[in-house]
Amino acid sequence: MGGLMVKILGKKRSQQDLIMALFCIIYLVGIIGFFTPFLRAIWLPMSGLILYLTTFGVIASSKQKGKLTLFLFLAFCIGFTSEVIGVKTGILFGDYSYGSNLGYKFSGVPIVIGLLWGVLAVSSASCLAQFPTLKKQAPFLAALLMLGIDYIMEPVAIASGFWSWHGSDVPLWNYICWFAIAWILQIILKRGMFLESNKVFNLVFILLAVFFSLLNLYQ
């Protein structure tokens, strides 16, 4: 699968190129849907679908699908369990709850949120891997990148009904917990030799950053 080539307009395109093109189309459609008032009400309940498709695309683009799937499973368990603890007790992240726009929930947490932790971890780590001189600091810096995504995601998520805080502002404790869990995932990635870098992973991080940054302009 990794070496699959498809001929389009007389030129051979790799599977990774096709996945990247598909991602660009999906996220562009998502941005248009969020910015267009009459489409927003239709698009919001389908928002979780973007993250499901992103996860499938990330796995499909990997040259080490077994190892990547194992890491995504570990990240899902860690991230999802942390979210359940947060929603049920407020000990992690703070006092918050999820809405209905991210799809099916278990114990008050959308399944797709567990996938998001893994996708963010591998995509941010892949971006940092482009800078060999930062190899020693990579887990810490990649965790900061993950935290940055959460920071720009918060206003959009709240306005879109993905989740809500039972208070006036997003608590500082949320960002502390986010960074701590992100750092744990990055350490597992590096020391467990799960780290993989490819252009699809890099694009996913860029698309997520651009997607939420642009949507912040709409809020």
C-alpha cells in the first residue's frame, strides 16, 4: 500500500500525495462550512468526521502501520482516560463538559477526542523531526506545539459547542494538564521508538493549525 502509485493527468502520484490532496480538500470544505452561516448548522454535527478521516489517512500514509497503530492505541488510552477523569471529577483540566457536535460519547467524552491526542502527537513530533539539531529537546518542543493547537482550538471549540467550561474563562490548569499529558505522549513516542516522520504527518499539523487559526477570525 505504501508504494501504491496512481496515474492522474498523465503523471504518477504516490499514495501520500493523494492523501495530502484529499486532506487539503476536506479541511478547505470544513473552513467554508464554518464560515458560511447556512452551512454551519449542517456542518457542525459532522465535525468529528474530519478527525476520523484524518486518523484513517494518517495510518494509511504510514510506512510502519503496525507501530503507528499501536502508538495511536496507547495515546487513545492515555488521552481518553485523562479526559474521562477530567469530565467526571474536574481533577484534570478543570470543570468542563462535552457537547454533542463531536459525535458518539462514552462516559461523557467523544471517542474522536481520544484519536485527536494521538494524531496531534505524531504530527507535531514529525514536524520537529525536520530539525535534527533539536533532537534532544524534541519531546518538550513537540508538547509545546500540541499545547499551541489546544490554545487556538479553545475559542473555536467553545463557540461551536464542542465543549464548554463551567466558568468564565478557560482555566490555566487546563493548559498545564494538556502540556503534561502531551509531554508524556512525546516521551513514549521517542523512547518507544514509535517516531515516524513523513510529509502527510507534517501537513496534518499545518492544516490543524491553519484550520483553527482561520476559524478564530470568525468568532
